[in-house]
Amino acid sequence: MSSGERDIVEISIRETSAAANKRILDLALPPNTLILLVDRAGTHIIPRGGTTLRHGDHVLALASTEQAPAVERVLAG
């Protein structure tokens, strides 16, 4: 990641989200986005590319400040 400003993005995956039931590696996330944590019903998951996001998951992602809105769109979509 470049040396610019970064934001932590927190998103809840809704049933209607385009990210629901998709693997992280299949999402069109901006370059250098890091999914830090998935909270699934109180269980903390350190995600990998093959982790499937589910309805009700709470996701923490790290992205550049300028890319944070795009991350929100992909995850909340």
C-alpha cells in the first residue's frame, strides 16, 4: 500500500448485498484493499481469499482514503 492516508471501513453484509455468499477473492475490490476481520455471530475470523462472506457478517477492511468509498460500494452493494 502506498504511503497515503488510510481508512478502516466497517460494513455489515446485508442479505441483498452483492458481496453476500461470495468469496473475497471474487469481489472487485480496489487494489491494495485488505480485509482485516470478519465478525460472524460473535466469532472473529481472520479471512483469506477463499473466505465466503455471509448475510449478517460484519467486515473490517483497510483501504486508502480515496478508495474507501469504492470498498463500501463493493461490500454493501
